[in-house]
Amino acid sequence: MSEITSGTSTSGRDWARMTIMIDILGYHGAISKLSFQVGTDRISDVQEFKVGDKVEIGWSIYAREYNGRWYKVIKGVAQPS
């Protein structure tokens, strides 16, 4: 897990994020790791995990348009397995 990065948006809202790397156990395809950025509202949920803990990840994948550009979003939720 990375350090927490934080700041203030142009609209004055405080934000924070943390990046976590997850190994996909038992999968030997081209992608065996995933990187997730965890936002302000979920950092406390993942801080209790330690390197080597097994977790289950649920996610939703969607795209959103902003000012004529499209952005991909993957939101994940982790819990101990």
C-alpha cells in the first residue's frame, strides 16, 4: 500500500487517495496484479489490511463523460476473505 496523498480541490473540498496493489492468486494470464486507488471515503476500510492478507474484491466498472472526454472508472470494495 502506498502513502496517503491528499489535497484540496479547486472547489474547496478536501480529498485523499491511497493506491493498493493486489495479486490475483491462482490466475496465470497476462494480468496477475491490479492497482486500485482508494478514495477519501474508503481509506479507513483498507488501512487495516496488511501485506499478505487475502481479501475479496467486488467492483463496478463504468465510464463517464466530462467536458466532451470519457473517463473509465473502476470502483472496488475490499473485505477480508
